[in-house]
Amino acid sequence: MRLLQFGFLVALASGLSAILIYIAGVSNLNAIHQLSHEDVEALESLQSSFRKCVNANGLGLQAVTGNDYCQVIINFPSDTVPKWKDPKTGELEGLSFEFNLCEAVATWEQVRNSTTVLTREFIDALPNGWEDYAWRRINKGILLNHCQNKTLCVEKLSLVLPETPPYVPRQFDRCAVIGNSGDLLKTRFGKEIDGYDAVVRENGAPTQNYTDYVGKKSTFRLLNRGSAKALDKVVELDETRTETLIIKTTIHDIMNKMIQEVPINNPVYLMLGASFGSAAKGTGLKALEFALSICESVDMYGFTVDPGYKEWTRYFSESRQGHTPLHGRAYYQMMECLGLIKIHSPMRADPDRVVKWVPSSTTIRAARVASEKLLRRVGAGSEDPLAACSIRKKQVRRSTVISSLRKAAVEHRKFVKGTTLYPLEHSLGHGMVCTLPTD
Ligand SMILES: *[C@@H]1O[C@H](CO)[C@@H](O)[C@H](O)[C@H]1NC(C)=O
Ligand SMILES: *[C@@H]1O[C@H](CO)[C@@H](O)[C@H](O)[C@H]1NC(C)=O
Ligand SMILES: *[C@@H]1O[C@H](CO)[C@@H](O)[C@H](O)[C@H]1NC(C)=O
């Protein structure tokens, strides 16, 4: 490692070609050839601010850089006592977590310009969208015979499938995502939370009887399969019955039930997902993903992210079985230090807390472009906002109410020329499905 660092200094001194040779030794040869001097500098600069940011804001977490321009390792203090055991192996959770900053910065920045709600136009744009995707995702239990009768299929699915996205990127200004951690009872964030433009809650989280701690406002509720099955109970949690429900998983059985028996007036949508690997299975991270796809800024409350983890608690019920608490805390700290979210917790309760050393938007942008090249993403490094579209389809748009949108949302729509971009699941180069306006 020493030697490599020295090697890098020498390379810097002797110019671009030497740099290429140096990096080629530690990383992917072909991809590196596409990196310019500026790209390399951007990745270095990202890593450097990132490290300072974690060390300054992580309440004891320390970030160190790994073997290449992407790898970082976040370490917990050595006296941290891990409590969570992997039920399969019986092993305690480790104190050291490796992350790929290039993956993270490229993928999360893409989320900010994507639509994460499943729509009819998305299914229409996919090859065999109705027979294959819709059937696998929504339909299996309804025996619609692979959607062969598309009219019938669309009719049944219209309950959860809007024609076009109900929300667009940057539609909301400041958003809060509220987890269900018992830590929420240690502070009174209620008033602060109610001051956001949109509030995203999760699963069976009540507000009644807890408003001092968690606030009253509730704009969206993200549901995992278990909660979605109890949809009738979930809608009662919001007295105003105006919350929008977003279901994150495959839902054939739930669809059956909804179609047949549950009278709900709330809008219900399904979520599409980009893939963030194993870190991103929980409802919490999905809620952040959803919020990042429609909000200018995202603040996080009610996640267990302070030192001294003892057990998985919820503010409204007994403690329960959780999963990978230390990994989660490290991952959220990474998100904060990529400028994606701001963490609020009992130990970070000052609403005016400034997150120190967050990489600037210029650094993030340059590092994102370099990461796309390094990871060989579809359309990497292109100036064209639609370069990542691996599937394009023209779509007749009924007039959407653009006039009421925030300025930033309108500007973004202009930037993408009125196109809607959806993540294409399981796509190697993270290509997108794009629906373009006709004319
Ligand atoms: C398809 O479903 C629609 C709506 O239920 C029905 O009217 C139509 O007859 C069906 N078509 C075929 C070919 O079964
Ligand atoms: C709030 O408290 C009242 C009185 O104890 C109780 O009846 C009600 O079920 C509680 N509501 C929730 C959502 O826990
Ligand atoms: C997302 O959109 C903004 C403009 O609103 C643009 O500056 C940025 O480069 C886009 N990011 C990606 C990953 O396409």
C-alpha cells in the first residue's frame, strides 16, 4: 500500500500516461483508459472529503480509503460491542464495512432524476411488459392468464397503475423520512417534522398519541409486504385518509385482496427499484430512495444511528428482531457524506447542525461522471441527459399540470426534454427506460 501511494506521487509528477499505468495496475485496465486526468482528480477529491466528513460527523466512525479510487472502509471504534448475530451463521456483526463510493455516487445520483413509481407507460415500454413483467410482479394470483386479455388485465391493475408518474423529480422541496426507531422517544422532533413539505412514514407507524415525538403530518407511507397485507389497518393510521400508500414489493396476493374487498380511497402505488445490493433491502432505505426521487433535500429521523446500540426498538411497540444495525448506521453515514441526506437523531438533535466536509456539488458531479466511466455505465460521461436510456419509447402525453410545479422541477423537466426516466431493474450498465413526449 505504501509503495502504491509513493507510486502515485511519482505518477502525478510524470503526467497522464504514467497515471494510467499506475491505476491500471490496481484496477480495471479497459475502464481506466477512458478516465481523464480530471476524472482521477475528481475521484480523489471525493474520497478525501468523504473521509473527512465521516470522521467529523460519524460520532466515532472512521473512514479509510481502500485499494483504489472507489473503495472506502468505515470502521467502528474497537470498543463497540456488536449485538446482532446473523441467524444463519450465528456470527456477530463485524465492526468494519467496505463500500464502493463510485457505485454509490453513480447510482444514487441517478435516483434523483428517476421516477420510482410503477406506471402503465413503463410496462408498455418494456418488451413483453404485460405478459412478463406485469404478470410476475402483480398478477400471478389473479389468474389473468399472463395478461393475454390486456383489456381485462389493465382494468384490474388500474387500481395501482397510473398512466404516467404521479410525481416528478424535485416536485417537493424539503422532505423528511421518518423511521420507526425507539430512539424517537428520546427527543421531541414533532414540530420540526411537521414543518417539512412532505413527510414519508413507514409500515404501521402511528402518529396518534406520539405527535410530540414524531409529528402529525404524513404525506406518504411506504409499505413492505407484511404491512400491505393489512392494508385496511394501515389506512386507519392516518385520520385524514389522504396519505398516499407506496408498496415496495411484489404484490399478487395483496392485489387480489384489494380488488376484491378493501375499500380504500387513498392513492396506492407500487414502487420500482434500482438495485443497491444487500444493503438496501429494508423499508428504511426504500423510503429514502423514494424521497430522493421526488424531493430537493431529504432529512432522516427515527433511524437507530447513534453509538451505543443495544437492541432493535420501535417507538410504538415492543422491541423486535432487526437486522444488521451497524452496517445500516455505516451506510446512512455514507449517504450523509455523499450529500444525499441529513441525519437527525438524539445525539444530532440541533436542527441547524451543519454537516462538515460534505463534498461540494461540483465534486459530486465530477466524481459521478468519472464513476460512470469507470463502471462502464450506459451513456457514461455523455452531456446528453438521455444517454443512459437503453429503452426509448414515445408516449402521447395528456396535458400535465406543469404550472403548479416548483421552479426546480420545471427546470429539470426542461433539462430532460419532458422525458420520464425509470430505472431498469437488473440492468448491468444501469440503463434506463425512457418515455419521451411525442413531437
Ligand atoms: C377481455 O376482457 C374484457 C373486459 O372484461 C371483455 O369484455 C372481453 O370480452 C375479453 N376479451 C376476450 C377475447 O376474452
Ligand atoms: C391512543 O391512546 C388511546 C388511549 O390510551 C388508545 O385508545 C388508542 O388506541 C391509542 N392510539 C394508538 C394509535 O395507539
Ligand atoms: C440530473 O439532473 C440534473 C438537472 O436537473 C443534472 O444536472 C444532472 O447531471 C442529472 N444527473 C444525472 C445522473 O443524470
